[in-house]
Amino acid sequence: MKNTFINNKPLFLEKALHWANGFSHCAYFQSNGISYPYQGFDEILAVGVKRIFSPNEKDRFEALSAFHQNKWLFGYLGYDLKNDTEKLSSNNVDHVLFPEISFFEPQHLLFFKGNEIEIWSEEDVVEQIGKTESDLTQSKLSQPQASINKEEYIGIIEKLRQHIEDGDCYEINFCQEFHGEIENVNPIQLYSDLNKLSPSPFSCFQKHHEHYILSSSPERFMKKKGNKIVSQPIKGTRPRGKSTAEDEALRKELRSDEKELAENMMIVDLVRNDLARSSKIGSVKVEEIFGIYSFQQVHQMISTIVSEKREDVSAFEVIKNAFPMGSMTGAPKIKVMELIEQYESTKRGAFSGAAGYISPNGDFDFNVLIRSLFLNCYSKTYSFQAGSAITYDSIPEKEYEECMVKARAIISLIQQGA
């Protein structure tokens, strides 16, 4: 382990990401300096592999626990791991074919603290990074194709409202996919451009062989530090205004919207129940409810729920007991996941799963994989998805508009290179 001071961090980081991209696996996390309760991601770059997680077991959470061995692990949990925890299946069309789970123990670790870097490596990585040339390839992706058109979307929302009226569920997160083909791609430049368009506190770039995740997620799934567990579901969205006055009016409108408040409250209750499965009795508390936070593209309503982990529960059981997250499913969770499979036309895959890192002592931090672009450089395909929470009071046209607001940054990113 050694510490290094860098004078030009943006240049060093650009070179470091291109260097990292030369390995089969890498992962970079950052918070963009955005103020957030319990902070966003630590800034870490993990590169190369000592070990790769290759699970055969039915319960891949248990297998990941065995693989941990008190080492740093980096990767993601795909949405379809729901099939490990419940009697569910995933049979819809899959355009990017991501593994359902992927983690690795890295060869090289760089922890950024301002302009200081703490390096864990047996090699002189600073010298290697210094010699790395940036890839100047321009990305060219085909225009995104929607998995369903607006008319089909509105018809499905009406059917979901009928399910709610019939008492099958209270709230369901329904998503639609946009996909296309890759002509040329420079994943580092694409991630950098996405991060400029939509900086977020849970931003990450991951490479797993030919699969890339470029994420500008504003949402934390769950964080564990010591015995403290933190979950911060997002429910409630408004676009940013074109003027200061309009922007403030949209913030106030979000904070007072009865439907958005009800959505948020339902998911807060669901998260409380999920955390209670892993926590000491009486320790689950809602620290903040209906907090309004502003990002470059949107205003979001975010609540913070905390608890204290029970001694007999492992870090991996904490994750399993709350996965997949309530904000991307709904209530009651199992019935809603059945309806998601029935009404969504494409497989979620890594989308609405969680990307993050696990430390040697079992602390972890995971985002919710939303506002993210997924690339398969072998099949030359890409995919991203956007969704919204449907309640009985939902107005289908407004839900459609909300999806398009959430997809705006990635659509803009793709059109820049078109």
C-alpha cells in the first residue's frame, strides 16, 4: 500500500479508466461531490482479477458469502436473483444478456481522497497509468427503439390499475426498455459524457468481460457500516425547471403531491419490513420522510430508513432479505414481481438490480441500477430502461411522461454521437 499525490486529477482519472479498461474486469465508483445523507459512493477504482465469482449453487447470495473470504469484492446483483429467493421466473426477451450476478476480487485498488490516492497493488500502477494512451474512438449507437409504444404503455397501465382495484396489489413499478445496436463504442468516453449530463451520488462504471454498466444512479439500495444499515428509496419525480421560479414551483409541487406522497409512504413501509428481517427489534427508524433532493436532470423525493443489524445475521443475509428493492417492485412484493413478469415485455437483467462493493469486514454500499446504460460489446447491442410507480390514482399519460424524463439523459447521450 502506498499514497500518491496527483496534480491533475481529471487527466489522471481519464488515463486510469483507459488503463483499467485494458483488463477483463474493472469497476469505478464516485459520488461527484454531491451532498447526500450518509454520503454517496466512496471514490474507488478496482482493476483486474485475483478471483472471479462463478456460482453454480441455487442460492447465489449464500455462494457469494462463501466467496467473500474477507476480501474486497466489486460487482453487481441482477434483478433476476429474485428467482433465488422466491418461486419466480424470468422468461422475457433479453437484448443484452448480462449474467444475473458478477463479482470479482481485484488485483489493483485505488482509493481516491481528493488529490491523494491510496494504492493497494504489488505493481507500479502510477507508472502504468502514466504510459496509457486515451482511446479516441467516437461512439456511434443506433437510435433507441422502445420495447412498447405509447398506446401499448397506456393500455398496460389501465390493466395494472384494474389489478389494484381488484386488490391484487397497492403499487407496482412498471418499466419499459429502450434498446439498439452499437456501431462503434468508447465506453470510457460514453461514461464520462453521461456523468457530465447527469452527475449523481451513486455513479459507477463497470466492465465484466464484454458487458459494461454505465450508471448515473441517484438512488441507494442499501449501505452497511458496522452494524448500521441504511436504505434510501426514491419515489416521486419532477423534471428540473427552465427558470429558478419554475424550478422552485416544481419542487413544491412534488412535495405536496398526494399521489407521490402515498407512493413514497408505501415503499417506506415495505423497506421497514425488509430491514426488520435483519435487524434488532425496535431499531428500524425512518430518519427522514419525503425529503426533496435536486439533481441535474430531476427533483426526487427520497426517504431514509435506518436500523441496527442483529448479531446472528450476516452482511449477505441483510442484502438477500431486502432484495430486490421495494422501490423497483412494489407492494406486496411477490405478487407485484409476478405481475412485472406478466406485463413487461423484456427482461430486466442487471437493470433495477444493484451495483456496489463489499469490504473485507463485510461493510457494503449498493446503488439501485436505474438511469443506467448497459452495453454488450460482443453482440453489439445496448439497452436502458425507465419506469414509474403505478397506483390506482395514476394518470397513464403522466406516468409515460415521467419515464421519458428519466430516460432523457441517456437518450441525449446516444443522440450526441448519432
